[in-house]
Amino acid sequence: MRVVQTTLTEAQHKLLEEYAKRNSKSIKEVVRDAVARTLEGGVDPRDPIFSAPAVSARTGKEDRGSIRHDEFLYGEGA
């Protein structure tokens, strides 16, 4: 197991504490459940980021790939 620390506002902590009590869980359990739900499904191997060819061949022209990567991978308006 690894330890992860973060900071919460007073309001967030209070809501987290109340949620844990209502569900008969510790704050640790609630946070672990939230992380698991967030990460469910994992990575989509069909995502173009894993298979798209490079968009720049270093032609000397200005390369905007680092700025417009979503557009290049997912299409206009991504």
C-alpha cells in the first residue's frame, strides 16, 4: 500500500466525514472507493493517442502539435 496525502477545504472534509458516517465507513474507505470508481474502465486501447502517427516530420515549419494535439488526434473542435 502507498500513502497519498492531499488537502481539503473545511467544507469538503465535513461533507466527507458526514458521508462516511452515514455509510458506516471510514474516511479512508470512502476515498479509496472514490478513487476506484474514478479509475474504473482504465485506459481505452483504441484511443488514437496510442496509435496515431507523428504529426511532424521536423520540416522546419512551425509545429503546433504540442498545442493542437487534441484536434490532431480527435478531430476538429475536440
